[in-house]
Amino acid sequence: AAAFAGVSGGYSANLFIGTVDPILSGITQEAARLISPEYATHPAINWYFMLISTFLIAVIGSFVTEKIVEPNLGAYDDSYAEDVDQKNAMKPLTSQEKKGLKWAFVTIFGLGIIAALTIVPEWGILRDPVTGDALRSPFMRGIVAWIFIFFLIPSIVYGRITGTIKTDEDVIKGMSSAMSKLALYMVLVFFAAQFIAFFSWTNLGTIFAVSGANAMQAMGLTGPLIFIPFIFICGLVNLMLGSASAQWAVTAPIFVPMLMLVGYSPEVIQAAYRIGDSTTNIITPMMSYFGLILAFAESFDKRIRIGTIISTMLPYSILFMLGWSALFYIWVFVCGLPVGPGAPTYFTP
């Protein structure tokens, strides 16, 4: 339960820029351009807030596990567990595997130095060639490629040392196996792109944004408290549409322009969205890995069902949303801190 809550309930909280950051920022940029055609974002627009959120999620998750979930689970009865397949059972690392891990970490360290040399110094070759900016630069636009390299090369080093990779064919087979699991995601991205293009072509995004902004202004919902229903709505939609990028592709063309017209920046809007999207991941069967979690849990207790998982994870979801929303309000509106480098809080149409 604790691991599932940390990985999925705190999905957006991260110490580093992840693969989801460039995807979401790209969708945010396209949605923002419905109002401001020249608006530009970058993958690190939420980094500060997501970094500090990591520690909050760890504290809340530990509290819920020790004070609520674990006491309610009771004593474990292994008579309901399935027979463990000895072939797939976890075993101590062999000396060769330890050696492989050591050299994989050395490889990661070396790649980190190379990456830093391309962006940290003023003469870094992957800075913006005109302005010298590090945020809106080829490095940030290609962050997904860097993440790919950071996974690929250490994996090959580990495989060569442990003997699981002997030829280039083994590398291709491994990559093919991983890519075969991305078919669903690629289909979602295709239709998400069509959805955004449709909103842009028909101007529906602008129409909904202007109408919604006028309605909120008429009701007096223009202050920071407007993000409370927004976060709740995002969490509710996530129960039916589990993919972070697919959901944002559907909701961003409506909410980003709408809240921009009220006066808030796309960067802040995206940060608020990520709270709602993350906190309800652990209580929806629509989440892509929910079935895997259920199967794994059933191997330890055959009585576990979908309802068991949801009821166990519900305290995490509720307290994550409350605590994370409170941090968002304090960080952005009380302390006046940016959610990321170069990320303003307010937008002036």
C-alpha cells in the first residue's frame, strides 16, 4: 500500500525532471496559445513545487501507513497466500549482479557529467544559441532523449557484465519487448493530438474559456480559492481517464485559457492540475497499473478484490489531496514562490 501510494498517489512529485514533464508542458503550451499565440513553456516549469512536494508526500504517506492503514489491516495470515514460484522469487544479488550495478552507477555518473557540461557552463553547446538561456534551450527540448540515454547505456553496461546481454540482438529484443507495451499509450496520444487540433480549428477552446471566465468573474470566483474546485474536478476526471497526458489533452484546452483570462499563468494552472491528477490514481481501476497491483496483492491474500484495494488506498488519496492542495496555496499565494524556474504566478492578457 505504501509503495503504491508513493509511486502513483504522489505520481507528479519528483526530485528530478521526468518523462511526463515535457509531455504536459507541451500540451500546456498549445492550450495557452489559444489565448496568447506566442506563449512558450519548458519542461521544468513545475520543478520547484514538485521537488518540495516529494517530501510532503513522504511525510503524509508515512503517517497514513503507520497510523491508519497498517493498524486496520490486522495480523497477516499467510494461509491465504498463493504458493510462491521459486523461479520468480526474490533472491540475494550475486557477485556478478553487484558488479553490474556498480558499473551501471559509474556509467550514470559519467553521463551526468557529460550532460552537465552541455548546459551548465555559459559556453554549453546545448544552451540557446542566441540568448544563452538554459531553460528554453535544445537541452530542455530534448530532455526525453537524455532520459532515454540515461536508461539505455547503463542498462547495456549492466547486461554485458551480468551476461543477460551478449549481442546487439539482445538489446533490440529487449527494446522491442518494452515498446510492445506502449501501443495503448501511442493510440491515446494520437487521439489526444486530434482533440487539441480540433479545439484550435473550431475555436471551441477559446469560446469555452471566455464563457467560463465571464461566469467565474460574475460569481466572484477570481481569487486563489478558484483552484480548489479545479483540483477537485481534475481528480474526479482522473477516476474515468487515468492517463495524465490524455486527461490533460482533454481538459487543458478548456481550463488553461479559462484560468489565464482570470489572471493566472499556465505554469501555475498545470501545477494545480498535477495535484488532482496524481492523488486519485490509487483509487481508480482505470489506472493502467491497477490490475497489476491487484494481481500482486492477491498473490499474498486470495481474498483481496478491487474494493479492498480502493478502500485501503482511500485514506492516502484524501490526505494527499488535502495536504498537497494546502502546500500549493501556501507556496504560491502566501509565500509568493514560483512553481518552477522562470514560471510566473500571474498572467496579464
